[in-house]
Amino acid sequence: MLLSTRQRQELVDYLLDFQKQQNNPADSPYAIPETYRAQTAIDEPFTEIQMGDLYFCQEQRLVCISEQVIKLTAKEFDILALLITHPKRVFTYELIMELVWNEDYSLYSRKAVNNHVSNLRRKLRTTPDSPDYIKSVIGVGYKFEVT
């Protein structure tokens, strides 16, 4: 679900190559139509978002503030990607856990999401007067909003 266009294309290419190596590719559990290749074309434009000094590119997994690259962990980036691509939408702790970790949220506590969001906020705040892009909705979760 959170695969970039390039990652989806690599997966499709891998599965198509694997399918061709099988004796009976049509019966392969990995059988996928050749036409799917066109749907995952690498030529699709990047998902780029510019909000003030903040620049986000999903396919390059790049975040910059005032042209300064912000280094994020994989989970931090995935949380930011979820929030920034759905601005003002409130995501519950459980939904963030389900969409980013792809696991049952009952195995983790809200603290895991809180810790990642806290680290993400700290990294995005490059100066004391930098905006707080990620807003808390107390007792519910988080949303991305520029004020």
C-alpha cells in the first residue's frame, strides 16, 4: 500500500520474471497479467508536495525544509507520508499503526506512535519559529496541518 511507483514496478518485474521461469506460468500462484506493467509505469510523475519551506517527495523518500535535507527513519517517513498526503484528516493511533506497520495495532501501544511522531516533530522543527506541521488531536491521534 505504501510502495512507491518504483518499488511497485520492481515487484511486478520480479513476479513477471519469476512467472516466465516456471514451466506453466499461467498456473503459477504468482501469475499476473502482462497489462499490469502499464499500470505501474515508472514514467508516472513524482508525488511532490510543497508547503511553505517544506518539500516532500514520496518516490524519492525526500523531505527538505528550506532546502535542507531532513533525515528520517523509514517509519517516520511513512507516518509523514500518510499525514501529508491527507492534510487535515485525523488519523487515530490505531489506524496509523495499521497503515504504517501493517500489523494488528493491539500488539503495540500508542506509545510507539507517540515516540515516532515526537521524533518526527523534532526533526521537522529546524528553527524555534518553524511551524508545527503535525497537530495532536488529544485522545484520538494526529493530523497534518499548516497554520
